[in-house]
Amino acid sequence: MIKSKRLFYLLPRLLAFVATLSAAAVMATSHETVTFFAVMRFEAKYSDTPSFKYFMVVNAIATVYGFIALFLPLETMVWSLVVVLDLVITMLLISSISASTAIAHVGKKGYSQAGWLPVCDQVTKYCDHVTGALAAGFIGLITYTILLFYSIHTTILHPLFTEKPR
Amino acid sequence: MIKSKRLFYLLPRLLAFVATLSAAAVMATSHETVTFFAVMRFEAKYSDTPSFKYFMVVNAIATVYGFIALFLPLETMVWSLVVVLDLVITMLLISSISASTAIAHVGKKGYSQAGWLPVCDQVTKYCDHVTGALAAGFIGLITYTILLFYSIHTTILHPLFTEKPR
């Protein structure tokens, strides 16, 4: 029983760790330079967009936390702290993914009313990188959300679960 | 004791309700039309931007939920559901505020690398409206976050609190 519980704890955490690590790494390496008419040079890199920078930092924090969480003992009071930290990480991930998706959407579709043209036709490789990072970040977010709802289910809905072992 | 607990429950929920209602209403009424050189016409309205539309819908949902939550009895099993719904609303609010803030930031500062010029100098009234809506939404989010952490504090960290009254 304890063993299967441990497995149920470890597998999604491992997935979340890999997802946030990939998201941070793919975003950090996304840049592309294109030249128009041999004179105009456009360099697209993630660090120019505050939302993408925020996304990278949040996923890096989530990666470090995810790594530490893999080695935490399940049967101690530390676990209450894990629930709170899971919540904080989930909130940060939602926030950074939403902001980055909003910007990426304008990059892809443009916003003609404001005269903002789509840029993804020019910097295809860069856009693919950002899309990949967002997808990885999204997998991390979904995993943390499931972990969080599971924690709340086992603690708030079944309060006796959290009683200290005698 | 019960009375002060009820007050502690009602006051922040009333604040959250008013904040999300204001956020939805202010965003829904934000539009401005400007004319350049008597021929070029630029109409800025929230419904043209997916993020702002999402923000309006989420705050409207939060308003309806916040209104219902005001009348829920504190001492029943409904309360466990309130914690879960608080979490869902908080996540939706974070997501919509982050996406809208990212777009509003580009509207204010522009993003020169992609050729996206700031538009707030042209549609000042519209930008002020959106800023006001974001500020109200932010107050709602902070209130829900405090309520959520308080719930987790009283249930997960002190599991006996959730024992059913005899």
C-alpha cells in the first residue's frame, strides 16, 4: 500500500520535473535572427519579451522545487508544506503560461486593430521553439494541478487522512 | 466566536464580490474610437482582444460564484466544496489577469523588436479603463488567494478543524 502510494506520488512529480525543465530549457534557447533585403535585421529572442522571461524564470524555479520534492519523505509534517508549495508553484505556472500564451497568440495571429502584425511567418524557428516551451510548461501545469486537487481531496474531503501516525 | 468567524468569512468575500463585479463591468464598458487625419478610424474595444474577453468572462463567473458563496452556511459539508471552488476561481482569475496584463503591457510600452507600437497614447481613455479593470481584478485575486491560503491553513495544517460537528 505504502509502495503504491509512493509510486503514485513519484510518477507525476517526475513528469512535472521533466516538463518544467524542458519548458525552461527550450524557452532559454529560443532565438532567431532574420535579415530582410540584406539591410533590415530582426533578432527575436525570448529575453526581449518580459512574459517569456517570466515564463523561463518560473519554470526554472518549478524545476528546482520539483527536484527537491522528489526526495521528500511522504510520512512527515513536511507534506503539509508540500501542499502549500504545490499551490504556489501551480499559481506561478498558470500566471506565466497565460501571459506567454497571450503574447504568443499576438505573435502568431497579430492584432490588426492596433497595427500589430504577426511575426511568426518571419521567425518560424523561434515561434516553434516558443510553442514547444509553452506545450511543455502546460504539461507541467496540468500535472501540478492534478497533484494539488488530489492533495485537497485526500486532506480536506477526508480530514482523518492527515492524522499523524501513532 | 461563531459570529466573529462569520464576519471574517463574509468581509473578504464581500470585497472579492465587489472587486470582480467592478472588474467585469469596467472591462465590459471599455471602448474608444479615435479618428486620425479625418479618414483613419481606430476603434479600440475589449471584445477585439481575446485576453480581455477572457478576463471579462472569468470575472463575471467569479462575481456569480462570489454572490452565491455569500449565502452559504459555514458549518456544513458544503464548505469543502467552497475550498475547491475557491481554488478553481483563483486559478481562473490568475490566468485571465496574467494574460490581460501581458497584452496591456504591450499596449502601453509597445514591443519595438516586433514592430508593435504602443497604442495607449492614441486611446488614453480606453487604456485607463482597462487599467482600472485590471486593478479591480487584482484586488479580487488577492482576496481569493488569502481566503484560499487561510482555508488550507485551517484544514491541512490543523486537520481536526474539519471534523464534523457532533
